[in-house]
Amino acid sequence: MNKKFIAIAVAALASTSVSAAEIFNDGTSSMELGGRAEARASIVDGDMSDKSRVRLNVRGTTEIAEGVYGFGFFEREFTSANDTKNIEVKDSAGNIIGTSTVDVESNDNRYINAGISTQYGAIAYGLTDGSLGIITDFTDIMSYAGAVASGKIKAADRTTNNILYVGEFGGLTVKANYVGTNDEIDSGYSAAATYALENGLSMGLGYAAQDNLNNTDSDQVEAAVSYAFGDFYVAALYNTGEVAKADVDGYEFAAAYTMGQTKFTTTYGNKEVADKEAADALSIDATHFFNDNFRAYASYTFDMMKNAEDEIAMGLRYDF
């Protein structure tokens, strides 16, 4: 089995690393376990909150014909803090008399999908990514913050009832997906492509559109370009579209410098929704990689929105 090829294909579909530990392999089928444990502390206006999380994933692959592989992928996230939600309060007759806020466990199935992979690409169905992530990844490079201007509509992001294709052909990567009706949208699709030149220049373009459940439409275009030279990396992204009858325009810049085992990154993002400023933030962080599995980072975000507060974050992350 071409384990390297199938691992890359599934990682491209699931936006996850290919460093999972193999726990079973009989020469035809294999299973791998991966994930991360991440302790994160956020400080805003003097108050510290725990944003720690754990992600666990399982990937299985099997060769079903020469050069053809079947795979399945599952990932779930658990966080240290509980979320809250409002529930209806009813009287003995079943009449709604109010609402109450209760704590609920904060965990989430991030991926549940299966598919087939060949030398011509991979296709998966289920809870999986949309297509515009390969564009937003140009500037979404920080350990904690950033990505304030590069949001994706649901058809372009991770969602259910989603069929996704990914193909890699030399320096060209293409993604396309179609989303059927689910509890978030009526239907939608997205497509994107990136191309990396040997001189360090890369570029990408993507488009997405969807029918919303409230009888409105949304669409967006994302374009990005980056240049890597030595230990330096710079990138820019532009995002425009219409989301539920509101015009959206945003732009983002990113830069990184790697010095030994330490990486310094910064991003600036600005976004307007319906001609009103929705995001305006500058973030900087430093991440030290002790090895391939363990890192520590510190982050500071200057939030320049009216009445907003800056944020300090610190974290330790173990990948497995």
C-alpha cells in the first residue's frame, strides 16, 4: 500500500497532519491514531479564561484494487470549558413559559467521512471540509490568533451532507465540493485552486455560493498570493461577496520569520459587513518548536474595534 500517498490524500481532505501513529497494518489495510492536546490560556481585560482543547482522530485505509484505496476518517474535539445554551421551560400543561440557561458539554464532531482515493485525486462524503480552506490557509498561519477577515460561508467550510474532491497535480492543487440540505444551509457549492511555483511564489483563487435556509443567498470570492524566500514568508488575501443580502469585503496580510526552532508570525485583518467595520485587528505571536511533537507559544492581539479589548494568549501543544 502506498501509505504516504493515501495519508497525504486524507490529510488534504481533513485539514489535519500526516503524523498520526500507525496502530495496525496487515499489508492491505491499516489504521492510524492522531490528534493533539493543547493547553490554552486567554487574558482579556485582566480576566483569564481556559480555552484548552483536545482533538482525537482515527484514520483507516484499505487497498480495494491496484492503485485504488478506500478510507474513513473521524475526528472529535473536546474542550475544558462548558458552553451554555437556552432551553425552553414549560408548565405542567406543556405550555412554554420562559427559557433557562444551562451548561452543556463543549465537544464537537469535526470530521465523519469516508471515500476513495486514486492517483487522480480523492473524493469523500460526510462531515468534511469545503474548498476555500486552501485559500484562507495563505494568511491563517498563526498558532492562536489571526484570520479575522478571511471567513468562509458554510458551503465553503466544514459541514455535513458534503461531497468533496481533492486533487494534487505537481504544483497545482484543486478542491471542489457540493453540499446538500442540512441544518445550516439549503444547498451550496465551492471550488478553489492553488498553484505553487518553484521560485517560492504561490497563488490561489476560490468561489463559493449557497442558498440559505431563510430564502436568501450567499456567495463569496477569495483570492490570495504568497511568497516564501529563505526563512521569510509573506502573504495577502482578499475576500469579497454577499452574505444574506449584506455586502462583505475583507483583506488580510501575513508575515512569518523562522529562526532556528522558533517561528515569529504576524497578521493584520480588516473586514466590512454592510459598509460597517466588522473586524480590525493586528496579531503577533512567537512559537518555539521543541521537536515535531511539542511546541509552546505566546500571542498578543491588538483589537482596534470600538469598545474592544486586546487579548493575550499562551499555549502548550502536543501533537500525536
